[in-house]
Amino acid sequence: MRRRPLFVVAAAFALPLLVPAAASAQGWPSRPVKIVVPTGPGSSLDLIVRAMGDKLGARWGQPVVVENKPGAGGMLGVDVAAKATDGHTLAIGFNGPIAFGPFLYRKMPYDPARDLVPVIMTTSQPNVLAVNAEKVRASTAAEFVAWAKAQHGKVNYSSLGNGSSAHLTMELLMAEAGFTATHVPFNGSPPAAMAVAQGEADATFMVAPALMPHVRNNKVRLIAVSSTQRPESLKDLPPLSTSGFPNVESLAWNGLFMPAGTPEAVVSRVNADANAVLQDPAVRQALEAQGLTIVGGSAADFRRAIDADVKRWGPLITRLNIKLD
């Protein structure tokens, strides 16, 4: 598959779209700002945007409208921002529909490198390997792998969508550990977590927030995390890379995007305001309580992180021959 241009390259050559004059830094925003969430209510992305929304609205003097548009592994929601021409639409994107999609799909409704401008990485967090507490007799990654092998291919796992970092992390673990399982994708983490809690799925990889109510109800057991970088709330969980699977490491990230052609001054304004809101004590407390690690930083920092993810996961997706068309 032909590799798509990286953000670092595309930023220099992307053709600007027509954005209304009202979107200049001085006049922006001149109307309510819409942030599209490409997953359902209660998902980690939804929690992030809603925690930030009122604070951003107060800084902008305009209400922030949150629109959930799940589907197609996050591409439906991100596509809204990619095609927006009103100068007041953003999306919160994540690894799947931004860095992984060009390698997973023959055709996407947008080109992440050409049609979107990274604004700010909001949070990052490891995926957590979680299992149904009753069906799966495993408390460590090695025990889970042994259990999965003993099922002779009759294991299924849920994820928050095709092509998500949760999906690809399980595929990587399967390839490294030598077991097979059936992927059952959902539109977001809450229904994927519920599937494990109810025993419809045996296991999952996802970020922690949607799992925690089921952990507290003793329906789901957390086993390991997918990265050595993890929040304080997950410090007791061992990383897969130190649990016998040194090549299994992934970090789920998310961040705000605007359409290509958005004036640089507006991108800088949104970046500065989002950075300030992420440092607000109430926002920090809300996000950290969900096991989310606040990142922030410049738009250039975000571009570099995306570029690194493309370079790391693109060849891996190709090697594992994961196709979603």
C-alpha cells in the first residue's frame, strides 16, 4: 500500500481551504463552536471534551456544542471536521482514524495528512488488558495467554472500533504470543466494556475509564497495561513489555483537530486556550480521576507525535497484514 504523506511533510504543501473571514484570530469565534466526538457518550473522548467544553466556552465567549458521531472506527466523526467550512468546527481524534487508517483502509473519506490540522494533544494513556472476571481464570498476562491458547480459537475480544489502538494492540499481542481470537468491534468503549462485563466478550484492550465501573462491580478484572508510561491510578498494573511480551507496547492518544486551511492564528488561539484549560485544577482532577494523563504542548509537538506513530505502526500493520476494507 502506498504510504500517505506524513503531517510533517503535508504541513508544508497542503493547499488551504476557504475559511470565512470571521475565523480570523481577532474575530474568532463569532458563533458557537462545535467539537465532534467520534465515539459515543460516556467514552473517554466524550469525557475529555465535556470536561473542557464549558471552560473553553468561557474563554471564547461562545458556547461549545458537543456532537457525538460514532462509527467507522472514528472516521465518521473526524470526517465532519475534515470537511467543515464554517471555521468553527473541531473534532477530537485519536490514533485509529488519524495515524492507522491510511494503512488499514484502501480508501478513506478524508486524507488525515492533507485535510486536517493537528491543534493539541489532550491526553494519552495506555490500553488496559481486561477480562471477564468469571469466565477467564487469569490474573497475569502469561495466564491469559495460556488460557486463550487452551480455548483453541474460541476466544473473542471487544474493542472500541476497527483500527483503534485497542484493536491493534490485541492483534499485536496475538501475533507475539501465538494465539487466535475473534475481533468484535463496537462504536466506542462503553459498549465494548459492557460486552466484557456481561460475558459476551472474553477480553478487551481499551483505556481505563469505561472499565472502572465494571471493575468495582467485580465483573471485569484488569491484568496489564500496554505501556510503561501509565498514570498513578494504574501503577499497580504491570506493563506487557515486562510481563513476557517485550514487543507489545502501545499508547493511546487523542487531541483536537481543525480543517486544513484554518488560519494559523486561530490554531494558535485554540492551542493556547486548550493548554490553559488542561491546567485548570477542576479539569485536571476530572481527567486524572479517569486514569487519563494530560499532555498539552504545541501544535508542532502534536504533529511530531503523530508522525512518530505513523512511522512506528504503519510498517507493523503492513507486516501483520491487517486490512479493514
